[in-house]
Amino acid sequence: MKTKLTETKFKSARRGARQLVGTAACFGALILICSSASAQNGPPVVTTNPATSILSFSATLNGSLNPHGLTTTFHFQYGTTTNYGFTTPPHIRTGNTVRNVSDNISSLTAGTTYHFRIVASNADGTSLGGDETFTTCTPPAGPPIVATNTAGDGKNFTVILNGTVDPNLLTTTVYFQYGKTTSYGSKTSNQTTIGCTKQSVSATISWPPGPSHSNHFRIVGTNADGTAYGSDKIFSAPCCE
């Protein structure tokens, strides 16, 4: 009789231990899930990036945003002072990674400096990006302003040709001429730019390795008001793969 009673108590105790372990495991898993979710959530992280596509009366405002796992609303503030005064329409983003965001603004005044910043809010708070400025173009337009920069080494027998262009308010086609002499003989594919600020452009060309003789290139820009040529620059043939 005592043996059976002892066995019964033992089985009951073992069941109780299993339930306790199971409850602890579930509780631990719940803590882990909650901790993980909490680690991912938080106020949005934002950065104000430089404006692009700047014309006389319009521009594109840029920024980056990490919603931190929560539904996040963002917009841009802009104006002629750091009091701003104007806002773009709100947009919604979700997720837990950094992504680039932008919005176009219009009805601006030519030849005027504007301030702007990104603003984003979610359930955990509101974040303000740093202040950035841009200046709208002042008509009249003119031929593009171009400059040839130093070439860079690429991979697998390639060379990166670099330059800058100010489209001077008009849609501008940009390309590089290159060759073994200043007659060039080859050109890169056309790129299109617009705005009134200096913009970096580059193109990668294939170039077989060879003796260290001079190889030439220059940037060329064309818009409705004319064509501009950058100065001649020299690049070396790639040495290895």
C-alpha cells in the first residue's frame, strides 16, 4: 500500500515539475519575443539629404528614414528661414531598414535660398532631420559649365572617367570622349542632367593593359544654348585584373 502511494506521489510531482518547466519555457519565450520587438521599435531615425533637380521654381527634397518597425508618417518642412512655414503632404512608411525618401516642391521664387528638413513620427516619438539649404536658379539659362576630373582605376581592365557639369537650368546631355590621342575617337553613352548646381558624373570604360603611354579623355556637355568641352586629362592603362 505504501509503495503504490509513493508511486502516485512521485508521478504527481513529476507532472507538476513538467508543467512548471513548460510554463517557465513559455514565459521565457514570451520575454524573448517582447524583448526582440522592443529592441526593434523606437522613434524613427531620419537624415536630411541634399536637394536635387533644382530649377528656378521647383526642387526635389531628399532624406532617409528608418521607421524602426512601426508605422511612420513623414513629411518635409521648407521655407526661406529655419522657421520653415511650408510642409509637403504626409507619406507613410513601415519596416525596420533605412530607405531613401523624397518629395517635389514647386511655386518657389527664382534666385532664392530655401531651408528644409525631414520630420517623421511614429507611436514611439517624433524625429527631426538636420537643416539643409539650396538656392533656386536665376534665369536666364546658358550653355553648360563642365570640368574634367582625374580618372580612377576600375576592376577587370576598366577605367572610371570623372567630371562635373552645371546644366545651367537647361536639360543637358553629358558624355566623355576618350582615346590614345587628343583626337579621341571614342565616346561613352549619353547621360542627361538638369538643374543649376554642379553635379558629379562618371563613366566606366574597358581599356586593355599596355605600356604606360598617355591616354586622353575629356567631358562634353550640350544643351539648347550650346556645347561646352572640359580640359583634356590623361589616364594610365590598367595594370592588372
